[in-house]
Amino acid sequence: MPVNSTHYLFLSLLLFSIGIMGALMRRNAIIIFMCIELMLNAVNLLLVAFSKIYGDADAQLFVFFIMVVAAAEVAVGLAIIVMMYRKVHSVDINILNRLKH
Amino acid sequence: MEIYDILFWFLSALAVSCALGVILSRNPVNSVLFLIATFFAISGHYLLMNAQFLAIVNVIVYAGAIMVLFLFVIMLMNLNADVEPQKGQLVQLAGVISGGVLFLVILAAIKTAKTESMDKTATDIGLIANLGRTLFTKYVLPFEISSVLFLSAMVGAVVIGKKEDTKPVSKEDESEMKQFL
């Protein structure tokens, strides 16, 4: 069976749900951040697949902008994690939960 | 099976197994390395669809810059498998079930979608000249605004990461400063 849009949909959905499982399962804040990047890449893959199917370059430019936003988000997110580590010397999100008290 | 289909299945298996390695490994450094391998597999998919610019940008930006930043932060905190916190078994099972249920729900939504066949011949839209033409004519405003976004992210990261100056001025320094007034 030749590869068609359903294959790419399924692959992207699988990567996205693996990212969600990782974000819910792990307690390390850095690993959760990495699972968010995995989810973003799953969406990028699907956008590029559909840009190839419909012959539209706009989707590939949208992927480019998603990468731009992801890079900026990683910079700020890692700064927050480093600041959190400096205060409590741990990256455990259960410890961060206690900041609400 | 054509070479396209063989490469597709190989790259898909590589991407999914490395993604599973990201969420299942104990050592955070192993998770970063698995994620880099996942990004290379996804770049392989981009190359297969002739999205050349995005394949190279994916390798350079994601695997080359963002993952290196992650590695810096992990090495700075000296995280390894011993100090890695683990959630309870029940919570992990609940997380897996939630992700699985989301997977099934979206799968049920897309199973009635119209199947579009992919044209295996290479198209020209992924080449950097054509992408650049569209970027600088139709999308020039988001392009300029993204530079402002980068500036604000840079300033924000520096401000957040700055060490707080909590040391109070001592008495001798105060008297030294007062003699210059």
C-alpha cells in the first residue's frame, strides 16, 4: 500500500500522544519540557506532509515560525528552570507545587 | 515496495522508538540523546518529502542549538539516574491511560478523513528559493515581528537568570563612600 496522508496522520498522532504521556508521567521539569518539544515536532511533521500533498508552501513557512517560537520558548523556559534550581536545588515539580503555600 | 515506502517505514520506526526512549529512560542525559535521534528521524522525513530547508533548519536549530542548551542545563545541575525523582506507579499508569485515551479519541476522529495520495515525485516548494520568495512577500510582517519576539525572549531570559544581589552594604564601605560626597 503506498504511503498516503493517513500514514502521516497516524505517525504524527502517535508522536504527539507519546509526548503527552511523557509530560504526564515524569516528574523532572526538564523532561516535561522535552516532551513539549516532541509534541511541537509531531505537529511540524504533519504540516510538512500536508504542504507536500496540497502543493502549498504556506504550511512549511508556518513550520518555520513554529520553530522560531519554540526556540524563544526554550530560552525563557530554561532560564526559569535554572532560577528554580537556584532556589530549591531540585527540578522536581512536586517541590515546585509547594510554592503555592 | 518502492524505496520511498521503505524509507518511510524505517524512519517512522526510528522516530517512534526514540520517542519512547525519551519518556522511558531514567537518566535525563539519555532522554536528551534519544530526543536528538528523534529529531534526526523527523529531519529524514522532511528530506523524503523534499522539504530541504526545513530539514536543515530542524537539524541546526532543534538538534544543534536547543538540545545543546538542554544538555548544558542538565550538566550544570549534575542530574543523573540516582537523584531522578519518579512518580508513583499508579500516577504513571494514569498518565499512560490518559495519553492512550487521547490517542484513541483523535484516531476515531481521523479514521473517516479523506485519504489523499502523495505525489512521490519531488516538488519544488521545499527549495529555499521558493520558500524565501513566499516568506519575504506574503509573510514579511510575521518575519519582522519574530525578530521582536527574539529580542524580548533574550531580554527576558537574561533578566530571569540574573543573580540577585542580596548582600547588604557593610559599615566600612558606607563610610568609605561617604567621604567622597
